[in-house]
Amino acid sequence: MIAPVFFYSALIIMIGAFFSVLRILLGPTVPDRVVGVDTLNTLIVAGMVLLGAAYDRVIYIDIAIVYALLSYIGTLVIARYLPGGLR
């Protein structure tokens, strides 16, 4: 049985993910959508760490670290090709 603190934490992460998906769908500009995707990736990493803590499995945390690194690189690549690029 998972402790209620994990349930409520996952609920907060899901609410944040919902707002992030709204930003991705309704964002008027491309940078708004990129920020929404980056926020969603951060919440996914937080969810994986939460799962790792809830089920006492280190593999979820290892996967979360790799996913966060790939997400960061992906955000840098996207930012490079936006108008203005990286300065």
C-alpha cells in the first residue's frame, strides 16, 4: 500500500501537467510551447522520482536522470533554432 503523501504528491504533479499541456496547446507563440514542453518534461522527471521513492526502486530514479539529461539537450537544440537563437 502506498502512503497517502505519495498519492497527493502525484495529484499535484498531474494538475501541473494538465496546465502544462494547456500551455502547449494554447500557447500563442513557439517559445510558449517550448516552455510548456520543458515544464512537462520536468514534471515527468518529478513523477519518476516520486515513483522510485514510493515503490523503493532505484531504477526509476536512474531513468529519471537520463530522461532529464535528454530533455535538457532537446530544449537546448530547440532553443538554438528559434528566432534569435542562443545568445
